[in-house]
Amino acid sequence: MAENAVVYEKNGRSAAAVRYDGARVSDSSAALDLMMSVRQETGCDRIALAKEALDERFFILSSGLAGEVLQKAVNYRIKLAIWGDFSRYTSKPLKDFIYESNRGRDVFFVSTEQEAVDRLLDAR
């Protein structure tokens, strides 16, 4: 999946946008593999990921997948932005999770790849 990464740069920072290639991150091990692969191949510790690259269980908070994946990102000092259409999800806990994530500095949920990259490149 890292071979589908496009690197963007701004103000001395770089971010890699990983586009969906048909493979889905279905567990925290696969997420860590992806993040480390992107970091190694691009040198970026800021990663934008297409929503479609995540297993649907990620968006069911009770599955624990989102927490595991985001914990890996935080542990390995990866800033992560996930882009896509989240409007079909009606779960209040998920909406609250997205809202709170977007208020922080490490994980963002946005609509477009460009918005994801911009948030990552502007994040401290």
C-alpha cells in the first residue's frame, strides 16, 4: 500500500497521502505495518489515509479496532489523517470520537485528501 503514497511538502514538513489500492487495514498489526512501511519508504511521519483503506469495523467503536490503530499511531509518533465521506455513520459515539480527534493535534478525520494533507502539514 505504501507504493500508493504521494508525498506533499510545505514549510519544511512532509506528509504522505496513501490512496486506496484494494487492500484494507483489518487489524492493528496491519496498520502498524502500513505506517512503518510508509515511514521507511517516504520518510514521512505524517500520513493521510483514504477511509476505504480501513476495514469497516474501524468505524464501529465497540470493535476496538479504531482505538488499537490510533494507539499504534500515537505510540510511534505518527500523525494520521483519514479522509473520506463519514456522513453515512450515525453512531453518536463515533461522531463524538471524530469531533474530539479533530480538536487534537495527532489524528484528524476530514473530507478530502487535500484537506487531510493540509491538516497534517499545518499540525504542530
